[in-house]
Amino acid sequence: MRRSIAAGLLGLALSVPGYAAVKEQAVTYKDGDTTMKGFIVYDDAKKGRRPGIVVVHEWWGITKHTRAEARRFARQGYTAFVADMYGEAKSADNPKDASGLMKSLLGDPAAVQSRFNAARAQLAKHASVDPKKIGASGYCMGGTVVLNMARAGDLAAVAAFHPSLGGYKPASEPVKARVLVLNGADDPFNKPDQIDAFKKDMDAAKADYKFINYPDAVHAFTNPEASEKGKKYNLPLAYNAKVDKQSKAEAAKFFRAAFGKK
């Protein structure tokens, strides 16, 4: 009896096409003289090349949330690369240190672009990736980074989850990537004038963009650890399961369209 059950389970497993085998591998790479430590994440059971997505972390640095987002993209059929924007895998466990790391990075736009490009290059050269189909997804600070990279010219699409629009830098170059912004309507970090300025810049650039405001959502609404940190540090951070699900469904549809996937 046990043998027949085991045989049946084995047969069922073998009959399921493309049985998911998500791999997550640490990658040490360089941006100039700075050592970076990211992760490549992909479904090893999937054959052939596929689009790639650079995943850019929040101001805390690379966290469980960042890596979970990369695994989610891998399950959707992409290869994801978790970028190390601070170098040496620096991270912070409190707002003061996180703010210091973020300001140091965003205060140097050339470094932002260089570090993003280094991560993109690592992703593009992976054997599972179609280097002509690269996108990016960012969260909080990372959302700001990917919006600033939308003009780079070598990205098909960028999705910004609860970005900090105060760090967005308008520019004269055209926005070549498709852009999706998923914003908490009650996020006090994004002032109405900052949202208006962002939309005006996108309109002036004739960008292909979509801006969604989610009612009752504040900053970091996709991060399951946000509510605890918000309470601990008296910050307007909170996880919102409903909006998390809605925004990720919107992003999944967005990337499918951008990459021509059915």
C-alpha cells in the first residue's frame, strides 16, 4: 500500500510540467573599487532565456522582504537580481542609520546610476536571461532609484512600489522605459506637490506611465515587517495585505505587457 502511494505521488510530481525549483544564489560583484553583494534568483526548472528584473531594496538595505520579492518574480517566470546599492551588503536596523545610508547614496546620482548599472550587468549576463529584456522593481528608496533609472534607455519597464518621490530627479532626457507607480494615497512622505511635479515631468517627457493611488495605504505597504517597525520608531509605515495583493497583481500584469508575455 505504501509503495503504491509513493509511486502515485512520484508519478504526479513527474507529470507536472515545469515543476518549480527556485534557486537563490549569493553573488559578489564590483562597482569600481566597491565590493557589492547581491543575489540572483531564478526557476531552475524553466528552460530557455527569459526577461530579467533588477530588484532594488528599501532604505534598510537588503532584507527578507527584498529577497522575498525576488523569489516572487522568479516564480512568475523571470530571473531576478537583488541589487546591493550600499555596497558590502550594508544594512541598518534603525531609522537614523538607514537615513544616513540613503542620503549618502541618493546624494550622489552618479553613484546611484553606476551601482544600478553594475547590478543590471550581472543580471544581463546570467545564462537564464535575455539581455534585451530587462526591467526593474523598487521599494521605498528603491522605488525612487528605479524611477530615476527609467531614462537610462536600456530598461523595458520599471515598477515603483511606495517610492519616496522627494528623491525623484526630473531630467531633460526622454523616459524610454514603461513606468508604473504604486503609491499609498495616505502616505505622508509623498506630498501632493511632489506627486504633481512627478506627473508633470512624465507628461512633459511623453512617458508611457501609470500612477495608482491606493486608499488607506501608507508607506511600505508591501512589507510584512512595516507595521512593527512603524510602531517601534513612530513612523508612518504599515503593511496592508489587501493593497499588497492588489499592487502586485497590477505589477504582474504590467511586466507581462512590457515583455510581451501572455
